[in-house]
Amino acid sequence: MAGKMLRASLREISAALKKGHVSSTELCQKCLSLIKTTKFLNAYITVTEDIALKQAQASEERYRQGQPLGDLDGVPVAVKDNFSTAGIETTCASKMLKGYIPPYNATVVQKLLDQGAVLLGKTNLDEFAMGSGSTDGAFGPVRNPWSYSRQYKGKCAPTSCAQPEDASWLITGGSSGGSAAAVSSFTCFAALGSDTGGSTRNPASLCGVVGLKPTYGLISRYGLIPLVNSMDVPGILTRCVDDAAAMLGVLGGHDPKDSTTVQDPFCPFQLPNLIDMKNFCIGVPKEYSAAGLSSEILAVWSRAADLFEKAGAKVMEVSLPHTAYSIVCYHVLCAADVASNMARFDGLEYGHRSSADQSTEALIAATRREGFNDVVRGRILSGNYFLLKQNYDNYFIKAQKVRRLIATDFAKLFRSGVDILLTPTTLNQAMSYHEFIKEDNRTRSAQDDIFTQAANMAGLPAVSVPSALSGKGLPIGLQFIGRAFHELQLLMVARWFEKQVQFPVLDLEGIMDPLDTVSHQEKSAFFS
Amino acid sequence: MRCLKKLFQRTKITLELLDHLERLALVDFRNWEGVRRLEKAVEFAEQLHAVNTDGVEPMESVLEDRHLYLREDNISEGNHAEELLKKAAKTVEGYFIAPPGNIPLPKVEERNTFLHREDS
């Protein structure tokens, strides 16, 4: 039964906890045990076993007294290691913050705890969330659970099949790869990621889970260690759209500690069961048939558009002429913000401190030399270059102008009556680690964020939904982009689509066997 | 040094500029690979100039049409000095400890971290 229990959705497990079909402690222990079994995925940087068990016991006591705190009471969750957690090491996968224990909780973490959620641990990422593979962190790369799935192994030749000890395993995408792997491999029911250029949606797509990037300003960033302040949002990773809506309901709303959260009232919502597509207008941006898009993903995308059309939605080709520039625009704006945001790491107040002591400047330089990886140092240096007095207008201001053009493209479409945009999430399915590291971090980010970044430029909500398995047996995700603060509409469409495609459950044959087996769903109705 | 000159000619990156950036960023290039990384980053950014932005205002935030929240100017938190000082590697009597200040980094040629010879 345990395996089935862990494969349940957040809503199902919440109901099971309420009815007493499972206790919070038992559930927590099962998750911790699966985390140990799947340790080779490297999804977690820190597993907070003792704290989690204490939280689970407290939850169990609340259920016994009939006073659970909320729907998440007793539900095991994981948090990306760039959210501050009081008393729990928070590293951003960097030597710079190794051993750093924040004195406070990020607002989103506090909200989860206030609901009674059980925090299992902190998940792996690219150093300071700079990357698209979850391969560039100080604690090593994250492995995609699909590398070990029956679906993938069944499709590849026996010699090239990934085994936990060999080297042909696939990347998760990033930068929230640890969170995506954790949710995908059933070690937790939901996880927090962050999303500045696609860091939640990209790994969600490659790991076959739902990845929601909410509207900028809807969820508090307080305690999220910043990358690009005007684009960062906490992201939500779950195994289905309903669960993403449930998490959003807990996390959304104004936070006095983050002046960039809007003060409009936020109403948590449940998605209706029956959704009629007749009233929706779905836009398919022609610029997203970009060079490099795999023919398989193109086909899935096109079938999805047909599906909406058949259901009575109005589907139309639309144009976002400046989207192609979002990556280069991001390249400059991100580097500029990184140059400024990373200035806080000087070795004096917290984090790594070098032994250099000739002067304060020498100490800071040596600390940063020892603490940051090449990617982070590269972005700090190029950011400083773009911000030089003689370059400021030419690069930084220029990029801010291009940003307005990108945002205006979306605004025009939504004003013209388009409700939701349907696009691919990534160019390709998950590739092997060895293939991935043939290109550098900047090149990979430029390729991998190409469909996701523009939504961050414009602050729009977007969600990646698992849509089909490729010929290799790997997940393909599609992205929906909605109007600002129209998460309900966005997730309604995403949920309708999810029901149509019936994406198969990851089958971790052998790994979850000790827990039990589940009936195999060979192919989704959508894919056949 | 010949390849160095070629690099500088191509990108307008000079030794003085590298020195200036290292001083500003307090991060070093480490090796020529680091310099090439900057060169590629600048080259990539040039694509921006293909976009016509005449008459377009720069966009700083998507919330530009709203007033940001300002809280009342009341103290709501405090007295955490002791806890915060614990996060520092070196403190004395309630102070963070820094080595002597107002000493700039050594000149390029004396900076032992500056572009290691073996990497060039």
C-alpha cells in the first residue's frame, strides 16, 4: 500500500490524513525512506529528518484532537535551497553559503508550516539558481528520475540503459531540478521552486510534473535569495494541476514584508470539475516554432491545439514579434542584477570567509573567488561591464527598453481577446548529462529558457503541464501563459488539458518495488 | 602576448578595463577562460542592437502602474544583534571584524590572482 500512498495526489493524501487512513508520522517515514532509496538522484541537499518527524508527530496530535491547521496538515513537502529556512542550512548550492543557517523563514515557507505541512528537506539547484540543467551546483548535478523508469528503459537498448551507477543518466533541467525530481520520484507531494527565466517550468517539463510560475507580485519573495528582483517568483511543483491550485491558495496574497506583492485581495480557489472550452480563445504564437524545436514536441504541440479546437475553443495563430529577444534581454538584465545582488556576499557578516587579511578589499575578493563558481563570477563580471558608465545606456537601458516591447506584445494579444497562449515549454526532452555539458551554462540557458523567459519579462502567470511521452519514453511538457493575476482561468485550461492527455505515471520499476507495484498505464490516450 | 593583442582588438577589451572590472566587482577573471567568457557575453548582448527602440521607455518593473506598498514607519522587529552576529565568522564584543580598510587591491602586476601566467 505504501507505494500507492506515495503516488497519491496532494488532495488525495490530504483527504486520507483527515479520514485517518494514514497517520502523519507513517506518511513522513515512508517519504524519508524513499528519499534514502533514491539518494542517487541527488535531489536533496539537506534532508531534515529529525525536524520532519517532529513536525509529523505534532500534526498527528492535531488530527487526534480533531484540530488540523489546514489542508496541508501532515503533508510532506520540499523547498528549494534558495528559500531561507529558520534553523535549517540554506546554501543556494554554493560554497559561499555552505553552513549558513538563516535566522528567519521565507514567507512562503512560513505559510506552509502554518498550514501544518511537514518539511522534508531542501532541494538541489544550480548555484544561486543560475542555470537550466541543475548541473552547476556545489553539491553535484541532479539526476532525472525518468532515467530509471520502466518507460525509458523499455525504449532504449539494454547497453545504454541508465542504472544508478552508470553515466548515461538524464538531466532534470533547472534550476529547480531538485524540487522537480523530488515531486516526480514521489518523495514529497509538492515542492517550492523559483522561476526567473523558466527555472520552475523547465525542470517540470523534463521531469513530467506540473510547474506553475505565478504572476509577479502575487506570491511573496521575502526570504527568497534574489537572482533578478523584478522577475523572480516562487514557483510551485506538483504532480497535477489541482494540487498546484491548492498550493497557490496557501501561498498567494499580499505580504507586508515584500512591498512588491500587490495588495488586491487574493481568493484561494478550487478548480471546477466541468470546464467548457467553448468560451476560451487560445493563441498559438507562431514565433515559438523556433529553430531547434524537436519535431516530436512540435507534433505534441500541434495535437494539443487540435484538441482545443475540437472541444470548441477558438484557436488562432498569433504573433509575439519581440519574444525572440527575451533571452538576450534577460542575459543583460540578469547579469546587471546579479552584479548588484551578489555584492552582499563579502565574507564579513555571514557565509564563507577567506583567510586573506591584508585588507578588506583583499578579503572580499578572496572570499568571492573561493565561494562562487565560474558561472556566478562570470555573470558578476559581465554585469559590471554592462553597468559601466560608458556602457549603461547601450546595454542596460537598451535591454530595459526591449523588455517593454516584449511585455507590450503580450498586452496587445490579451487586449485583442486571446485568453491563454499555448506553447512548448522546452526545445527538447531531457538529454543525458554528458550531452548537456558539451555546451557552457550561458549557451544552455539561452537554448533552454527560450520559450519560458518572456513570461518573466512581462510578469505573467505560466504553467507547464506534462503532455505526452516521447518515442524514447520521456516526458514532454507544454506551456500555458495567461493574463496577469488570472491564475484561475489559466489553471482551468491547464486542468482541462491534463484530463484529456492522461499523462502516464512514472514507473520506477525496482526502486519502488519494496513499496509495492501499481498497474501500468502503457500509453496516454493522447499519445496513441 | 600576440593572441592577447588579437583578443583586445576584437572586443575593445583592454588590460585597463579588466583591471577596472576586477576592482569594481571584487571578483577576479581567474584565467583567460574567464576573459573569453566576458568577451562572449558581450558579443551575445550585441544582438539587442538589432531591435528598434526609438521612443520606447525603459521598463524597470511590471508593477510600474501601481503604487508599491509602504508600511507605517513603526518598529516591528529588532533586538536580534546577538543572533545575527553568530552568523559571522569573526566578531569581537558585538562588532563584525574586517581587515584594514581603504587599501585598494594591489596593482595588476603585483596581484597574484590576476590572470595566471600558466593559463595564458
